Amino acid sequence: MDVRKTQKFIDEKTVEKFNLDLTPEKAREIGIKHRSALAYLKKKAKETELNFKVRNVERIIN
């Protein structure tokens, strides 16, 4: 039997906006431990596209 996972469609702009609005306290609640990791994610959201397969970005999505 061939079983496949369902596809997830992600609204990239919403995730980027949520990422830019995150504070270090809320990031810790989500599971992002270090402030530098949050700063790196914010920098990537501003400059380039986010990689949605990275663990910290997956934590933001879920």
C-alpha cells in the first residue's frame, strides 16, 4: 500500500509577519531557546526567504 502524507500549504507572508513580531519571551514559549536564534530568523525573514524545513521555523508554524 502506498501511503503519502497530506500536503501543508503555508501562507509565507503571515509566517514572516508573525516571526518579525515575536518577542524573546514568546519565542521561548514556542520552543526557540536562544535570543540569537530568534535574531537570525528575523534577519533571514527581512533579507531573504525563510527555509520552512528548519526546526525553529517549523516551531513557529505549529
